[in-house]
Amino acid sequence: RAGTGLVGDERLAALEAECARLVALGATHVQTLYADEENESCIPMLDIEGNEFCID
């Protein structure tokens, strides 16, 4: 949970920073899901074994 308590652009920046850190460690960035009226941003990723997880 990289964006706990954050909203909007501040949350997205924290998620993107964590994504970059994890990519450097071997994870794969799947996509970035941007906030809408109902949900905040999140970033689905794959670990080095192909298991999906989400940074939120």
C-alpha cells in the first residue's frame, strides 16, 4: 500500500514511484488504472514469477 491516505495527483505520484522501484527489482508494470468518480488510481503488476499484484 503505497498510496494510503493520499488522493489525486499526490497518490498517483506515490504509486508511480513505487512502481519504478519494483520494476528495477524485476517486476513488470501491466498498466496504470487512473482515478474516476468511484475509484482511486492503482497499478496492476506482475512479480518475477508472473503472479499479479496491485499497488494501491
